[in-house]
Amino acid sequence: MTGVTVVIPAFNEEGSICEVITSLREALEKADIESEILVVVDGATDATAARAVEVADRVIEHPQNLGYGRSLKTGILSAKHELIAITDADKTYPPESLPGLIHLADRDHMVVGARTGSFYKGGFFKRIGRWVFKCLSEYATGQRIPDINSGMRVFRKSHIVPFFPVISAGFSFTTTSTLVFLLNGLTLHYEPIAYHHRVGRSKVRHLSDSIRALQIIVEAILRCNPIKVFLLLAAPFFVTSLLTFAAFAVWPLSELIVAGSLSLCTAGLVLAIGFLAVTVVHRRPALDVELTLPVSPVASSDERGE
């Protein structure tokens, strides 16, 4: 197996970074996987950088906090190996699960650790937000997405770098990378993993980050498959027109005919804008992404001793 670079973004994680790196190294060495552990310290104000230097293979520091996604992009571009794994520095992801994800990366463009357990489920409002994002993303891609924003995943540098202009530099890096892969015909495999209680304080601002994530999901869909958004926008007007015309059959009022006609025309206009958006997207130059996966050579009969 070729080597892998593990990119770990870290912002004020001095209490856990050393243990995360040590556990990852042990798991990868036990699986006989050549690795480079690269930590990107994102403008930390504590001793995260000093702790990481003690145990990591390489440490890159941002002079100020630039964001989770920007840190991952920095690490991916600086990685020594073509195969990239990402994970967090807060001990939420099990290091012993990473070798299994790496071994699965030979058959798919991206392998994602789908989180399970009570710590992943979270509170009521967090579940509602995750459900909304999940439904919207599955509607846009036409595929089942068990975990759209897991922070433990494996992919190749050559597959993800061409998408950097449309992948978020914030907490939605994982969400947008999932969407652009699926919307551009690349394959994802989801493997269940445990999810643990984090060490330290969460950097996520649930309301503002959720609004930003929703905006980014819609932007990604508009860039890759815009007709899905316009179908969703046109549906309420179309349903309203049908209900209005049905009501007219019972109560023949001219106001109902006017309201139904206006709703139907609005639905038609929204769809027309969607079709125009599709033609614009299809005229854009395609991203230069190699969709094929490496195939292990099959030994000849002479090599097998036959």
C-alpha cells in the first residue's frame, strides 16, 4: 500500500493534540501503513503548536485563525503523499478506525467514517438541523448520505484539489466536499465508526454556522445541479395552483381562477429560470478530475509460479 498523509487541523487543542497524534501513529504502524502526520495549527493562542511539534512529523502554523477548511486545504496542498486522510484534534474520532478506512480507499474516490453513538446524535435542535441538511443534500444528489459532514475521511489529493474553488474554507469543508464529489460523479463509501465526547471547548457556533452551512449547500447545488433547487422552489406554486383549481370546481369564483393562474405562471417562470441556469452550468469548462481509481496489478501466471 502507498503511504498516506494524515492532516489534522488544530485550533487551541493543547489538551488533546499529543494523545491524538500518538494514538494515530500507533494504529497506522500496527496496520503497517507508511504515514506522514501533518498538523496545521490555525492561529492557536495556547500551546497547541509546541505540543504538536513534539510528536508530529510536520507542523504548519497559520499566523491567525483562518478557518477549519482553510487549514485542511493548507495541509492537503503541503502533503507528501497522494492519499490523504483527515481527522480532528479533539479526540472525537477513533484512531483505530482510520486504517480500515484507508484500506477501503482503493475502490472509491472518498471513504467517510459515518459517525454513530449518543455523542453524535446531540440535542434536539442539532438533530433537526442535521436532518434538514441531510434531506436537502440527498434530494440534490439522489443518493443516501448517512453522514454529510464527518471529519474523518480518506481521499486523493488529485481528486479534491480541482474542487478547492467551490469547497468551503470554513466548518462546511466536509459538507461541500461530500456534495461536489457526489454531484460530479465521484463515488463515496460510508463506513460506521464510533464518535466520542470531545476534549476541550467546541469551536462551532451552532446558529451562525448552521445558516452558513445551509447557504453553502445551496450554492454547491446551484453550481453543479441547479434544476434541483428550482424544482424545489417551483413545487409550492404548482401545488397551490392545483389546489386552487380543485377549489374552483367546488366554488366557481373568478378569484380562484386568477389565483390559480398566477400560481401556475409563477411555477413556470421559476422552472424557466432553472432551465436557463442549467444551460449556463453546462457551458462552464469541466474540472480536470481523473475519475478512475488505481487498480492493483494482477499477477501473471509466471509470477504466480503456474
